[in-house]
Amino acid sequence: MGQALPPYFLDIPARLQGLAEAAAAQAAEEEHEALSPVLVAGGTDLFVTQADKLRDAELTFLSRREDLQGIRIEGDTCCIGATKTLTAIEASPIIQRWLPDLGRHFAQIASVPIRNRATLAGNIVNASPAGDLSVILLALNATVVLARGDRQRTVLLRDFFRGYKVLDMAADELITEIRFLVPDAATHFNFEKVSRRVHLDIASVSSAIRLRVRDDRIVEAHAAAGSVAPVPLFLQKTSTFLHGRPISAATAREAALVAGGEISPISDVRGSADYKRALLPRLILAHFLTLFPERIREEDLG
């Protein structure tokens, strides 16, 4: 005589129990999120993208914590507090001494009111593929310091971005500081950005580069680009290629080709994928024209 019920019916009580437990766990998590204060740095992106969620939420403003706002030099390293605003960074005597052009680059990033509120770590955590500050910090080979209670760890910024809006950062961790080596006399740094408007606009493509040069040869290179991948992109192949190369138009041309080959842009309102793929190599050439005008002429770049 056949079975009255199919065999899979025997698993139904356990499956229903599992569904109930999952629903209870989700409800507990949602209740915890509702009761936990929302951490806010500058809020310039957060209040725009999550306005409805934050309207009645309890907010904790990290920008009020003095321990997250310092700028100092430790040995050969510049350390910037996570909630230091762009305006404060630009005005810092330390930054003006070691990165005097940073203020000029910041002028391409946002308006003065936004720079008065936007913070360094907030821009990083927002994780926009077009994040200009992230591109600049990638070229500076920056690391982020993460804290969970009394425990700290450091992560290279290039490894911090794991995927689109995915970070190597636990829910209960905070960025406390961003660090990078102090530029020396052999260091050359530049940032380039193309957007529909010169100011107050998101980049179609942006790029930054940091080169250390000795005897007209590149001994260290870090290049980065924005709006060309799911994350602010450290140009690993381009940086590796440049190491040991002479400062020349040929080096610039070849580096531009390498950079164009390691990106994966998409088409959006700021330009087609083909446009972005063609634009980044031009920005690499612009770095060399800007940094080494006595060695490289525009007509030599083709």
C-alpha cells in the first residue's frame, strides 16, 4: 500500500521552525538597528541618500569628537583624524607645507559649504566609485586605522574597497585615522579630473598619481582613478609598470596604454564606457605634462 504522505512532508515541522527562528532573528536585528543611534560624520551624503530613514532617528555626530580631528606628523607619516573636514585639512599648516597643492585640488571636489562639513573618513566610507578624496588618498598609498573598542587594525586603502559599496569594515568598527607617508623632495603629486562642470560636479573620470623620482628615473609609483570601476581604483598594473622607468614621453605614452587596459567603466549620465576608457589615458598623459614640463612636451605625446 502506498504512503499516505510524500516523504518531504516529514521535514515540514523542522523547516517551519527554521523559518520562525529566522524571522525572530531578523526582527531582533531590526529592533537593534532602530534603537541604536546612527553614526554621522559630516552627513553631506548621508542626509541626502537616507533622509527619510534619518528624520526620526537618534543621531550621534562623530564630528564632535575631538580625538577624531587631529593632524600630526609621526616620524615620516602624516596622520589625519577621520572627521577632519576638507576645509580644515586645506587650512592645516602641516598640509600646506607638505602638500601645498591639495587646496587647489579640493576646489574641484565640492563647494565651500560642503567642504566645511564633509569629512575625510565620511567620503571614504561612502565608497563612491567616483570619490575624489579616495582617489587622491589611493595615490598617496594611504592606510586607514580601524577601531573596535580598544582594538585597532590598519588596512591599506587599496584593500579597503572590496566591491561596489562593500568595505573591509565590520559593523561595529570606526575609522579613526588616515595615514600616508610625508612627501619628500623627490616626490611629485598631481590630481586630474574631468567633469561636465569644472566645479561642483561628479567626475566623468578622475586620476591621481604620486611619483618618487631619483636621477630622472621613477623609483616609486602609485596611480589611481575614479569612475572607471565599481570602486575607487588603485591602478596596480600602471603603478608597477612605472617603477624604474625614465621620465620621458615614451614612458608616459606606455603608462597611458597600460592604464586604459586595467579599467572596467560603465556608461552612465556622465559619459559612455568608451568615452571613459579613452579619457583615462589622456589624464595619465596630463600628469606627466603637469609634473615634468621641462622634460615632456605635448607634441611628443601624440
